[in-house]
Amino acid sequence: MKKLLYIALAVVAATSANAQNSSGGISEEMLQTIESSYKNTESDRALSNAIQANPIKSLALNKSNIVGDDTYFSVNVKSSGISNQKQSGRCWLFCTLNVLRAQAISKYHLSDFQFSQNYDSFWDQFEKCNLFLQSVIDCAKKPMDDRTVEWLFRNPLSDGGEFTEAADIITKYGVVPKEVMPETENSDNTGAMSGLLQRKLREDGLELRNDVAQKQTTAQIQKHKTEMLGTIYHILALNLGKPPVKFTWTRRDKDGKPLDTKEYTPQQFYKEFAGNDLESGYVMFINDPTREYHKLYVIDFERDMYDKPNMAYINVPLDELKKMAIASLKDSTMMYLSCDVGKDLNKENGRLDMNNYDYNSLMGTTFGMDKKERIESFDSSPTHAMALMGVDLDANGNAKKWEVENSWGADYGYKGHLIMTDKWFDNYVFRLAIAKKYIPQSALDILKQKPVKLPAWDPLFANVD
């Protein structure tokens, strides 16, 4: 028996060695060919010295592209004050609340007013914890290496999200002014709190799987889950503060003069000062060239509430997306926008421009993937949400550039805003949430389709904001 075992191990070792020495490896001959292709000329040495001593983006910056930056926009929605999400992934919530804020400021002639991002963040995190725990219960009979179970435990909680998630949270829990529930150290910097919550959720998830394995009743399992959520609520309250049930607030005009003082619940405040039908009054559109246009899609687990539907979106070509966006802006209505913000961003002047950096000349090669190829290869996906607030149109009504209100503070970019060229929009903008009044009936009819369901690990949503 031992002899047979030794023979088997020898066969395995030989097979492994042959695999490592196959034609797919880097042979000595191949390495010599590669090394000899690098000529190390005087210009190579000079360039190498420069690159090794400086940030790549500094050397690749196209200086001629930043001369005379044009900050004029023929169509622009007025806003007031720039928010700052700091070290958190809450851009999606800041963006949605900024869209609502612009409407409230315009309607009530308010001063520099903001809704509390911390208040809705609390409920977002609480709901997402329940989503994880209940989903673990639902999948408890599946093995740990099942793709869905593995995804759940790898991604138990995030402070990232989407417009539809913000709409669900705001509709259920309402909104409050920022001064009623201000930011805290750990709402501004969510990493440590999020790490502890994820660890606790994974621990709780294993316990719930064990409850199911021991064939506890549904009532017993739900009681255990409720106790777990009590601990989650406690952790959130310690870090973010306890959300108010009622509060008193004084409305002031743009000059700071008091107008009235009332007591509100968060839901009452939402109805009076935001009042939008966020859940059914808006449609999420996406430009995804990897899939068929004019189709309805949903993303599994792309939600923050267990009892709400997954995010649904309509895939449309860019020209249709832009027409709706321009119509909305002409009517002074901002929109939720998500994009791959890190690509070709000059943070000094806030420009998103395909010509900002010349990496081709610097590195002596080309980076030539198109939008479809970048999505398929996981090179590009929506990473950040901002409020689309302006467009500059040419004589024919076509967009030349776009303006967004960001949430990285007033000192970032152009007075807290970013400016994107129309070509950059084509390449790196993915999603827009547009009010139904600006959407043609032909597009609204797509909502009647049976949606195509995509998995949570789809390439376009791998780095969802």
C-alpha cells in the first residue's frame, strides 16, 4: 500500500513539474528576448530617472489642456454650499440629498441648508445589516462555498449604495436638517466602525446558519435575529448618535431671518421640505454597451432593505440618455449621476477630460480599450455619485461639457464642482436617475418588461458606489 502511495505522489509531483515547465511559463530564452528588447537608450535612462522620482500623473499631465479653463455653462441649476462626505463611501446618499436640497432651497428661499446625511446613513446601515442576516437565513441550507453564500459573507455590509437605496431609506425614515443630527468622527470616517460591524455580522451569520442546521423554528430564529439587530443598533447609536423621533426646527430665509418654528417628525419634514415621490417618481437609466439596449435589468442584492425590490434600470444609448438629462436641466432639476470618477481626473482644476494625461507618450505604449472592453475586463465601473447640475450647449443644442456638484468639500476641484467634457461623459458616465416627467413614453413602456436578473458580482457592479 505504501509503495502505491509513493508511486501516486511521484506521478503527481512529475505532473506538477511538467505543468510548471510547460510552454506557458517564462523560459530563459523568452526572458533573454524580452530583456534584449529594452534598449536602455539615453532617452530611456532620462525618462526612467524622471518617472522613478516623480508621480506618474504629474509627468503625464497635458499642460496645454489646462490653459484657459472654460467654466461657463449655458444651462445651470443653482445650488448653495458644498457638502463633504470625507472618508466615507456615502457619495450616493450625499448626491441624492443634494438633489433634494437644491429643490428645497429654491422652493423655500433657504440659506445654506443641508439635510442630515448622518441620519439616513444610520438607517441605511441598520437596514443593510438586516438584509445580510435575513439573506443568510434564506441561504442557510446551501454550503458555504455556494456562490451566493460566499458573496454574502465576503460583502456583509458597505456604506456604498445607489439612488434607489437612498429613495427607499428616505421614503421610510424621512429626513432631518443637518444640525438636528450632525456628523460625528465615525460618520466622517466609517472604516473602523464598518470593520467591526462586518466582523459582528459574519459571526452572527454563522450562528444563524447553525440555528437552521439545528432545525430551530422560524419564530426562534427570528427572535435570535432581533437580538442581533439590537446589538447592531447599539453599535450604530454609539458611533453615529441616536436618530431623533421628533425635533424642533426654525426655518430661516436666505438672509438668516427666522420665519417660523415647528415641531416635526422626520417623515413630516420629508413631506414638507423634500416631498418628492422618490420610489416611483424617478427611473434609473444606465449606459452599458455590453448588453442589449432598451431592456430592463435588475441586480441581485442591490438594495438596502430586505423587503424592497432590487435596483432596476433601463439600458439606453448615450444620445437618448443625454436628451433626457438636458430636458431635466433646462427645467432646473438636478439629477443623480454615477461614473468612474478616478479616470483622467485633474483634481487641481476639477476637470474630467480624456486629454488630461498623456500616458501613451510617457510609457511608450497605448491604452486603447473602449467602454465595452473596460467593463468586460473589470477595468471600469461606477465608483462615485454626484449631482448633475449643468450643461453647456452648442448652437445645435448638443452638449459640449457638463457640470456636477460633488461631495468632497468646497476646496476640491472647481469650487467643489467637477467639469466633464462630453467625450469623458461618453466613456465614463454610467447611470442617471431621471424624473418621469422628462422621460418619453417609449422609455417608460420598457418598465413593463420582465427584467433580466443579473448577479450581485456582475462586472459593472463590482465596485458599486
